[in-house]
Amino acid sequence: MNAIITVVGSDKVGIIAAVSAFLSERGINIEDISQTILSGNFVMVMMVDLSKSTKDMEALKAELSELGGRMGVSISIMHERVFSAMHRI
């Protein structure tokens, strides 16, 4: 099962490292990643494989939100199907 993780906030050192470490510790593999800086704001979108995750989606949402709060960024996660349906033209 795949999910989409988005990270948005002020750019600072260590965002990618912290999110990647978080995912690795929970058995989550990064399948694809895109990041950019838009007007000083860090924006990252990741597709991740949750098939070997040690946490369920609700726990991941809560923990990612907490991680984002500590780093001063917004982090969200949603199932790939939900993301695709929301962004279908």
C-alpha cells in the first residue's frame, strides 16, 4: 500500500534527514521524492510504501504531525488513492 507524504514550511537544515529517519525507523520505504524551495518555503512530496510499516495510518498521522510541530513544518500523510482522487482533473 502506498501513501503520499507532504512537508511544507520554512526551509532549514535537516528536514529531509529527519523525515527519512522517521520513516526508516518504522519500516517505511521511500518510493519517490520531489522537493523544492518556493519563495523561501520548503515543499516536499514523497510517495512511500507502507506494506512493511510497523505503524498504522492513524498512528503515522499523529506521529508525523508531532514531528512537524517540533521542526516547525506541516507534515501530512494520506493514502495514494485519496490523494489521486483529490487531484484528478
